[in-house]
Amino acid sequence: MGKASRRKASNRSLDLLGRAMNVIQKATGTKEFRVRNNELPQEEKISNALATLLQAAVQEGSPLDEYRAALDFIVLAWNISLM
């Protein structure tokens, strides 16, 4: 991908983000957005919680397919709980 193509893709992403922010502003009536800091402690990250659940579900030394299947199930359960 050339420099011009990357610039176009970046502009499209920014445009989509701007439109999404406008929709949120209209729906909530607020112009403030809070973005969480990416420097969260490891204990507060979702990936840490998922890894802990995966360690409890799958024995060490299991085949990769078993890890993947268990992780898919854990992520599915996590997403369902958020709905």
C-alpha cells in the first residue's frame, strides 16, 4: 500500500470516527468524551482476566486447538455477559 493509499484510508477512518462521534453527541446530548488511559495496571486489563480464565479451563501442555476452543468459548461468554 502506497503513501497516498494509506493517507486515504486514514482520512476515511477519521471521517467515520467523526460521524460516529456526532451520532453519540446527538443521542446523549453531550460533547464530552472520555478516553481511558492505555496505561492500565495488568490486573485491570480484560486480556489478563481472559488469560486467567483460560489457565483454569485448560491444562498446561494441551494441544493448541484445545486452547483456541476454550478461548473462543470464554470470549463468547464474556461478550454475552456484556449484552
